Amino acid sequence: MAWPDTVAPVALDRAYRLINHGPTVIVSAGEGVEANAMAVAWCCALDFAPPKLTVVLDKATRTRELVEAHGTFAVSVPTVAQAALVRGIGTDSAHRVPDKLQRHGVRWVDAPEAGPPRVAGCVAWLDCRVLPQPALQAAHDLFLAEVTAAWADTRVFRDGRWRFETADDELRTLHHVAGGQFYAIGSPLKT
Amino acid sequence: MAWPDTVAPVALDRAYRLINHGPTVIVSAGEGVEANAMAVAWCCALDFAPPKLTVVLDKATRTRELVEAHGTFAVSVPTVAQAALVRGIGTDSAHRVPDKLQRHGVRWVDAPEAGPPRVAGCVAWLDCRVLPQPALQAAHDLFLAEVTAAWADTRVFRDGRWRFETADDELRTLHHVAGGQFYAIGSPLKT
């Protein structure tokens, strides 16, 4: 088992940079055949080192049940090339569409590291461990988590920076507005 | 007093769409000469209706003291045209640079509505009321808030959707990676 050749680990104190620009992400959890994944726009960095993040997971979702049961999940950062996949797993619930992952083409990364299931074809991944906040989870669907490992595709993230402008536009991150309206991330600002 | 002609209110149940695509924002609070503002990348929607959001405010900042003292703040969504302003108020603290707002060209919206100070020249504004979470604020610098009013510039946000592609590129939102590296939001995906 191995990550694709283009993928490299990201130092933990730089992991926040993988989501700092506000991409829509995929949250996945569970093991084996019960593993599931959903699209999530409401995921945000919370701390630098150790890196932490927040994520909002609706009570109606199967993925949330798996996050609560396992205490771990992955955040995968999808691309323009995966827009149909993201729309599909953001719309269908495994409760109503048991084969939603197959239907929308979700495959797992074939990585040597143990951990939560990570979505293949993305450009960044953050393994997360839930920092239990039962009251927040119940009242606001808000989960706090510590990032325990991170990787990125070096075609678009190298030396701690995104490099979208030097890669295929299909590898740009997705930014959801509402109802399936997405923007791709755009041009870097001159410094 | 009046908003610019191009600004219109946004229905509360659509307010989340103003930040759903992950822009870097400006958080401002306080009254009169003590009002202050800071750039914030870690701001995220939390609920649809009533709309809520989360924001991470470091303990070292003057703006956080004002948010805690007043219980209200504004989230303003800045543009490419304001990149220097955003960099400036994201770097300087009013504790060390008392004239930081003047130095970086921050002006307040001249609006008829009472409320927190809102930054002029931005393309969206969300008035917020803190939902006190003393333990979260102390341990994680994490604030929960309800959005009580919202406005947007109709040149780029109309009928509940962003319309960056039909306006000047200078009105695109900013997305911070780290250390002053920003991307502008890019192209809409075909549906």
C-alpha cells in the first residue's frame, strides 16, 4: 500500500494551511464496509500547534454517527475534478441511499498509515481525533478535533504553500455557496 | 446616513451564504473612538436559521476585548481591492499600534441602522450577537454568535448568490493561506 507518488506528509504546524482558504471538504469516518463520507462546507481551523479544527455535522447524517462512535475522522480536500462526487455525497445520505459511496465514485486512499478512511483523488488530507464536547455537539452540531497527521498533493501544495497557479485547473479547491453553486479558488494576489 | 446605493439587505436565512465559500473576513467591535477591527481567517457558518457563525479571536487582540465587553460585533467581507488594508489590520494590533485603523485606511460604513461598527468598502456585512460560551472562549478562543442582520453589495451578491464573474475582479473575496499569501475566489463551476 502506498500514497500516490505526488503525495507527501505535511508538518503538523502547517496543517492549518490546508483549510485556511476556506475550501469545502469531505468528512469521512468508520471502518471497512460501514465507512462513510459526506461533503461539509462548515469546517474551519481552530488552532496552529497542535493543530485543531471545527466541523459542523448534522445529526441526521450517518457520518456523524460514525464520528461519534469512532472518535476519529478524516478531512479530505476535494478538487474541481471531483465536483460531481462532492455534490453527490453532499446530497445523498447513507441512511436513504446505502450505496451512496459507490454511486458517486468514492474510493479510499490506499495508504500504509492506519487511521480513518481518506478519500482518494483529493489534494489534502487531515486525520482528526475528536475533542469531546458533548454539550456543543448536542446543541450546535459542532465538533472540535485535533489534527494528528496531514498530507498534501505536492502538485498543488509544496513548502507550506498552495501552488494552484502552477498546476492543472482541475486540481483547484472547491468553495460551496449554496444549492450546488461552487466556485473554484482563483488567482494568487501579488505581494 | 445611508448605505452606498449598491448595498441591499440580505434575508437572514440566506446570510450564511455570505461566508459559506470560506473568505477571510474582518471582525470589528466597540463604539466611537475605541472601535477596532482585525482580519480573521477562522470564521465559519454554524447554522442556517436563525443564522449562526463561529469565529476564533486570539486573547492578545484588542478587538476580542471589545467583543467580550460589548457582546456584539460585525463580520465584514473584504475584497481584492482591500488586500493591503486586510494585511495591515491582520498584522498590527491596536495594543502596539494605537492608530492602526487610520494607518491602514479603515473607515466605517455610514449606515442608518444602529449596531457594531462595519468596515466600509467591503462586499458583505453580518451583524452578530455573542452566544456566550465562557469555557470555549477561554480554552479555545472560540466564539459562537447569532447573525442579527446582513447586507451585501448587489454588484457581486444578488438573489441569494454570489455573482463575482459579472463584476470587477477587484470585488472578489480574499482567501488567506498563511503569512500574507492570499488567493482571490475564482470561477464558478458549471452545473
